[in-house]
Amino acid sequence: MRIIIIDYGAGNIKSIQFAFKRLGFDAVLSNNPEEIRSADKVIFPGVGEASSAMAKLKNSGLDNVIPKLKQPVLGICLGMQLMCKTSEEGNTKGLAIFDADIKRFNNGLKVPQMGWNTITNLKSKLFKDLKEADYMYLVHSFYAENCKESIATTTYGLTYAAALQKDNFYGVQFHPEKSSTVGEQILKNFIAL
Amino acid sequence: MLTKRIIPCLDIKNGRTVKGVNFINLRDAGDPVELAKQYALKGADELVFLDISATLEGRKTMIDMVLKVAEQLNIPFTVGGGISSVEDVDVLLKSGADKVSVNSSAIKRPELVNELASKFGTQCVVVAIDAKQIDGNWIVHLAGGSISTELDLFDWAKEVERRGAGEILFTSMDNDGTKDGFANKALAKLSKSLNIPIIASGGAGTMQHFVEVFKAGKANAALAASVFHFGEIAIKDLKEELRNNNIEVRL
């Protein structure tokens, strides 16, 4: 099992790497297109601001590599957002893998949404052995609109897509690597895909 | 629904967990990595590590401890104490910390908050504020609470929010170590004036105090140390009590 974490200079990749290590897997950091293409599983992380992260992705040429990957790919947090069509954050054009747009929370609630919230309407093997309304850890100011590719939803003032799937591409807004044993189960499920 | 968070705070000195009563008279309460794992198992939502000696003695936060904690912990954690530059934060985040908290360094050079927010994102920038009431005004203090500033708590909090803080950790020095409850009036005012989450700190003694800090104090999260470290309040019992009071928690 070769797991690659895409290393393009945006995000807290150490904690993802440690989470896989706790599960008994070595996840390797790489920005090499060949290595990424030949991996069994690919993690696309991301933390920070969308337009600068997208710029880093373009500089590395990986914006052309990721959408063509054939193996299971898991975008986490900003990684998931960059897999969508557009983001209101920095008027960013994303990879358009998912047919969803990223909007800013604008409903009078505290932003960022920070902490533990439930995921419901679970519709994927990614959530095998999870219960409806299990808690996941989230930190974000922007969200994906609920859409047909949604495989889990969360409510924060409004109901949005907490996870998306299209073919071999998966994206989660929450941080499975920081979501206790439930998050670890999701990573195990991803490895088993 | 987004839950209220319970956050044990591990004050660190020389690699060991300590808790100051009104910031002096330290008592030893164990190894931080072991304690962190225990707290994750017991249902803590998040942890904060504060290197309390860092600002006073100019010590840097222990990168080794952060790495060891990150390796073993499956919930988020914040590291604070002695952080004064983008480089300091870069090393901590690369070692696996999820968030950093800045305090005195932001008071001395407020642009630091902007720099951190633009480089790493607002989500990982916690601004910690220690304040106490002087002649009816909440006055911000620095260097572990030992030096008074001219800053008003509410003005300063508003300013750091504007500069890109993702969260405020407000410690009432009047309440800290008293076990008489949180500074709910000031917290509620702070919560109303800001659009970012607020972590309440200082004064936890009973489970009822946590009920009050979420209801009256409008806090998004509550932080405490000794009541957890010395087993006076079990996190599971606390969360059940909160749920019985119709406060949303992760159980």
C-alpha cells in the first residue's frame, strides 16, 4: 500500500502523516507527478487561503496532474475546496472535479466555524461503520453548497456538503486526522477502497 | 449542531505539566504526552499547551514535545508561549501543532497577527488575552500577567479580530485560580462584540460554572486546568451535565 500526501506547500501535512502512522501506514510526502500517479492512494491536503494555495498548485504543475488521477484521491479541508469549480475566497478558480461552488458563511454565526459538528446523510463507503450524526472536527470559513455529489452534510446556520464524491475522487471538509477514533475509521475506510 | 468545546490546558514548564494558582506556586501534574493521550480518550475536544515560562524567561516552546504530542494525539491542539515570529509559528505547525496562540508578542507588535493570518490562515491564529479589572475597566496584561498595559480588553480583542485572529482565548486574571466561576459578564460582552469564537479561561471550579460560562458567558469553548488535572471534574460527567442543561456537546 503506497499512500502519497501531495506536498505543495499548503497545509498541516504532518498531522495527516502521523494519523496514518498510528494506523500502521507510512504516508509519503511528494510533489513528483510520477510518484503521485503511481501511488495506490493519494491525499490532497490544504490549509490556508484558497487563491494562494491554488497558485502554489499551479506553480508545481500539479493542477494538471490531480484531475487525471485514477486511484482513490481524498481532498481534505482546503484540498476539498480546491477540487470544486470556484471559491469566493480570493475569487479562485478550482480544479472543477466536483460540480460545486465554495461560498463564505454569511449568516450571522461566528466565522470560522471551529470545533465539532455532526455529519449526516452519509452516502459512501468512506463512512462504513460510522453512525449518522457522528462528530467530526471542522475549522473553516467557506463551505461547499449542498449538491448532488454530496455524500455527507453538516448544518451550521445552513446545511452544506461536508463531503463530496465523484468517481474516484473524495473530498471532506472536516479533518479526519483530528477527529478522534471516528476520523481514524474514515481514514481506514479510505485505505480499504 | 456545532458543539461547545471543553479544553484542558496543560501549562508546561521544563517539559512537565504544571498549573499556577494565580500564576504562582506551581504544582506538578505529570507528563504532557501521556496526559494529552488520556484527555483525548476521556473526551476532551481540544488541548492547549502553554509554555508558561517562555515569555518570562525567553524560552522557546519545546518543538520536541509538540512532535511527540502530534504523533500520538488524534484531536486538535494549540501551542502557546514565547511565540514572536512567523518563523516560530512555521516550525510549530510543521511539527504538527494545529493552532498557535500569541499573547505578549502581539501586544508588542500587533502586525504579527496580520503576518500570521496571511501566511498560515486565520484558522490557526489564536490570540490569548490576559486581563483584569482596574477601576472598573478590563485592562490587558502581558508577560504572564505580570505587566499592565494601557489596552482595554474589548478594544484590543476587536483590533486583533480585524488583524486576522481566528479565535480569542480570554483569561480573566481576577478569576484565574479562584475556582469561583468564569468572568461571565465580560465574556458575554466580548462574545457579542466579536464575530470569531471565544475560549473562556480562568475560574472553573464546578460543573455548574461550565453551564454558566456557556449560557450566561456565551463562550464557544471553556478552558480549565487544575479541575481536570487533579480529577476534580471528569470530562465525561461534565459533558453529561452540560447535555442535561441543553448545551450541545460531543459525547
